[in-house]
Amino acid sequence: MELGIVLTWLVLYLGLGVLALPLASLLFEDFPDRGAGLAIPVAFAVIAFSAYWLGQVRFGLVTALFAVLALLIGSVLALRSGVSIDRSRFRDAAIVFTLAYLLLILIRLYRPGAVPGGGEKFLDFGLLASLLRATALPPQDMWFAGESVQYYYGGHMLAAVFALLTDTAPRFAYNTALAGYYAAYVTAAWGLAGAITAHRGGSYRLGGGIAAFLVGLASNFSTPIRFLGWVLPEPLGRRVVEGVGLEFAGLARGPFEFNYWLASRVIDAGREPGEWELITEFPFFAFLNGDLHGHMMSPVFLLLGAGLAAAYWMRPAADRRGRLGRLLLGAPVGGLLVLTNTWSAPAVFGVAWLTVLFAPAAPWTLLPDSLADRIAAWTNTSRLRTESTRLGLALGIASLLAVGGALTVLPFLTGAASGRSVGLLPTPRSDLGGLLTVYGVFLAVTASYLASRVRRRIWVVTFLTALVLLLVSTLVRATAVALFGPLLLGGWYLLRTRENVGFETVLAVGALGLVLLVEFVYVIEQAGPGRMNTVFKIAAQVWALWSVAAGVMLARLVGPAGPLAGIRETVRRVRHRFRSWLARGEQVANRKAANPGGSEGRHRLASIGLVAVLVALSIYPAFGLAWAVGGGADDPTLDAHAYIEAEHPEEAAAIHWLRDQPGQPTMVSAPGTEIYRWVNAPSSMTGIPTVAGWSHEVGYRGEEPYWDRVRDVKIIYETSESESRAALLGLYDVTYIYVGPTERARFGTVDYGEEPGISTAYTDPNVTIYRVDLDAIKQPVHQPAS
């Protein structure tokens, strides 16, 4: 176990949080915790943004140090402004971060491998390794030598900065960076939900703790349902599990049949039932699976953007400059999301739109006073004018923010980003059982919370309307409209008409809108059939936003006394009723005790429901942790390459040799036309670019450019004409020709050692790596005189 690396990275993360604390306290001065819970995400954002722009000139250790210096300067300026700091809340956040970090370190110690199957680890590790070889941004594409990467790489860039600051090799940095992103995500949820809850008069720790649990540990309902299928007699259990569209597998067959993968794909969307499922990952699954992927790194910045929106919401209406400043800072945060996981960028601007639309201060108060006064006078004459003006101005402001966010990462958008087209009305749409399984807990919490804000007559009518819609929509497979539509409209209505809902409802409305959106709009691309990848990437954002909202809502439903107090009071009342029943007296009092009214009764009911939900959603992490540790490596390590020695020993030494070569020379190896298997490992595990890697490149660059390279690689290996080989080696500026088991199986036995300009650089019984002298192969071959 690499204890020194674990502690070094933990000290780095917490140290950066301390460094960012004054700046965070300035940005979130209206938060009850003065922004202490978001200090680490602020540090991540400032360093990432600084490193990105500095890296356009040069990327390396000096860039990383200057990025930290930029954070230091920001905090010094904040201190000079006289900002106050809540050290006790930062201490709590540091504890939350440390516990989350160590939990994921424990998992990665037993599951450290950057393996090719079950995710995108080859892509993610390759990006990290490439960045640590790069001298400037963007880095070279390890699967398309000679060209810049055409994929969002911001999260990997920040991980590379941390590796540079700690002098950590990529094979260890992969797992410590993964643990850091997980802990930062959990801490961001804790800090944001806690601050919103406390601002609304609730318990900071309860609201933050629930949100942290939902993003850090909770699963969807598929695992509890399968577990229930095992507890019940098999005929009934099978009927329950299959009744919601799940396969009777995994825990439904017994506690030793746990399969962590099943819970991430529960909404059937194939032409035939069970043909394939939409990807609806939840955070704990993603981090348990262990990809260092964009949808897992971007929530840190998404919640930071939501935090800035909350700071705008809480800022007094009279402070136009303060509100505008926090709003404008959402632009670079959105830019970071473009760079880290482009899918998430619209969400942060969508939250900004909803915030400006629903905030206590009208959107026109952001404009100069003379113009704002005229708009206010014009809107006062009509409710329709008021609502349409709010809607239009908020949309315009959010659009300008989006343009500003794009400008903050313009080099990426003009050089490294690839375009996609949009599809409409995908079929089939999601089924009722699948949607309830994935989002049931959020639906229940949001419905209960909104219902508690209105008179009983209104929510009864709303419930009956939703029920009718559900019955009708089931016939046309538009179930999501009935499930999410009434809640979205209800939240919208309450935000515009009542004062007993707040920013938590803005986040819930945003999440509901995203869930509905992917039922009708999707991005057409190579990564999966239909809307599978769109639902996958959007679901990650939904979980982040709705978890924070649900944390605040549950904390308010439970009440300031907390769930344990509510449960104790319920037990006391039940005991009192039972004793009274035995005594056959005080029947009127018993009825009142059994049917408590007012908020106290709701608090007790919510407390019981909260505990039940926490227990149910804890089944997956409990079994997942047991699976990871109990069936993992015998010798715990954070080395993402350790598995290569055991599973691919024939290539381990050659990969280690390549790993030690400096710079970013180009190699040629067998293309990864069949992905998610052991192919292109030399480039993916070292960051040395290969001419044609995994066929992901088709999605980034198109069919023709990729398959042209595949054809050229085939010629390099198979042609008997040394001149043709030399021409292609020169075309792609190749330094190494890799000949291992995959290459021999595909192209046959080859030997280039006798050709001009080609020599053996490395050899063992299984792998030969040839070195190409480009100057020599470009020289004309002299024919002997006749």
C-alpha cells in the first residue's frame, strides 16, 4: 500500500481548500457557513481554469505552481477586503472530504486496475498519461498520433496538475485523483445543501448529510427491489421484481449473487424487452466501477455553479453589483464544464436561467436603474407582461452567460471539440417501472415537499390530475410527462406565487426539466444506440442537482429536531396509545395521538420515511463495498498497472519500457477496431500516441479519417515493399513499431530489423519494439551497379 502517496494527496487537497477558504468566503458571504463547504470546489475551479490558460503556452510543473499562485492571490485579495471565515464549518467539510476520500481509496486499493473492459478506463488513463507527457495544451491524442485530442479533457488536466504538484506517476495518480473527485463531489453536495437548509431555517448538518449520502453512497431502487425479491417467497418475489421491469437476477437470487453492474441499467429501451437498457448510473456505481470519466469529475463544477446561483439568490436585491458579479462568475464555471464534460455545460446555464427567473429580485433589477424602472412600471400593469418579461429577460441573460462561458474556453471549442447533431422524439421512451426505479426516491421527496407547501385541496386535485395523465400517457409511452410534468409545473407555480419554497425548488425544477428533456431530445452519435449516451450523461447531472434539492427538502420535512427525535416521539405515542387501549380509556385522546395534525405529525412521518429510505438505499453500497474489498486484489495497491503483471505478463515488461521513454514519440500498433478488450494497451497505458487506436475516434473525427489510418497501419505491418512502409512511417512521424501478441495474431510474423533505418530498440520472448530513424528511411535506397 502506498500510504505516503495517499497522505500526500490528502494534504494537498485539504491544503488547497484552506488556501481557497478566504476566496470562497467572499463569493458566498451570504451563506450561513460563509462558503466553507465549497472551498475545495473553489480551489479545483481556480486551479483548473488557470492551468488551462497557462497551459496554452506551456504545460508542466511551472504551470501547476502558477495556478496555485493564482489561487493564493485571489484569497489574499479576499482577505484584504475584510472577509470573515467560518473555520468550524470548514473543519466539518474537511472531515466529510477526508472520510469520502479514504472510503474510495479503500475501494481502489482492492480494485486499482485501469482495465480495458467495463468502462472507459483505457481512454481515461490514456488522457491522463498523455497530459503528463504534454508540453502544451491541448495534448496529443494517444489514439490518433500527430493530432490534438478531440475529447473533453479538463478533468484529466486538473488530475495531471495534482500529479505534477505531488510528483506522482500516472499509474498512482489515476486512483488518487479519482478519490479526490469523489470526495470533492460529496463535499460540494454537503456544503451546498447544508447552506441552503440553514438559510431556510433548518439543520445544516442534516440537510448537508442527506445530500452527501445521496451523491456519495445511495443507489437507485433496483437493488432494494431485488433484495426484496430474495426476502419474499420466490413466486411473489419474482412477480415483484419483474413487475417493475427488472430481471430476476443478482440479489433476487440470494445475497451471494450480488452483481454491481445490474443497478446501472434498469430502463429497458430496446426494440425487444431486455435487448438493451439505457445507462442510468448513480454516483456510487460510477466511482465503484472506477472510470476517471467526465461525468464523474464535472459534478464538482456543476454544484459550484449551482452554488454561485444560490449566492445570487441570497444576495440582497439592493446589491446589484454583488448579484451581477456572482452571476457572471457562472460563465467561467460553465466554461470549465465545457472543458471537463461538455454535456454538463447547458445544465449550469439552465440553473442560472431558472435562478434569474425565480429569484426574489426581478431580472430587470440587474439593468441600469433608469431602464429597470421603466420595465418595472410597464410590467406592473399586467400579470402576463410580468411573467413574459421575466421569462424573456432571464433567458437572454442566461444566453449571454453561455456565450461568455464559451469564450472562456474558446481554444478548446475551436480546436478540440467535435460537433454532433440532435435527434427528436426517440422511440421507445422510458417505461413507468424503470423511471420509478431510478428516480422514485427523488419523486417521493419532491412530491411530499411540494404538497406540504400548499393547501390539501390543491394537492389532491394535482394528484388526481397526475393519475389521469399517467393512465393516458402509458398508452403512448410518454410516462415521464405524467410522472415529472405535474411536479415541474407545481414547483414552477410555487416559486412564482408563494414564499415558502426557495432555491431547493429551483434545483428540483431544473432536474425535472432535464429528465423530461431526454425523453424527447437526444444527441445523435457513435457512443451507443439511440439516446443511450444522452440519458447516461444527463442522468449524472440530474442526480447531482436533485440530491442537493432532496437533502434540503428532507431536512425541512423532518424538522429541526432531526429524524431520531421524530421517531422517538412516534414510538412514545404508539406506546401511549397501546397502553390506553389496554386500559380501555381516554379514547378521544388516543384518536388524537394516533392521528396527529399540523407540522409535528408531518415531521414524524417524514422521519420514519427518511430512515426507511436510507436503509433501503444503503443495501447497494454495503454489498458493493463487500464485493470490492472481499473479492479484490490479495496485495492492496493503488498501482493502476499492477494487474498487467498478473493478467498480461507477456507485455508487461515492454509496456514498462515504453512508460520510461521521455516525450511523446509516435508508435504504430494494431488498431483497436474491437474495443473494450486488451488492444492498444501500449499507448493507453503510457500516453505514447499510436497511429490508429480505439474506434472511439470514429465519433471524434468521422469514419473516413479513422479507417484510412487503419488501412495504412495494415500496410505498414504487411507490405513486402520497404519503400511503401518507409513512406507511411515518415508520413506519421513514427518512432517505434510495436510488435506484440496482438500484432502477430492480426498481421502474422514480421521482422523489420534488416530494413534501412529500422533497428531493434527492445526485445523479449513476446514483444519486439523497433526504432525508426526517420532521417535514414527518407534517404534514397542506392541500387547496386549493374
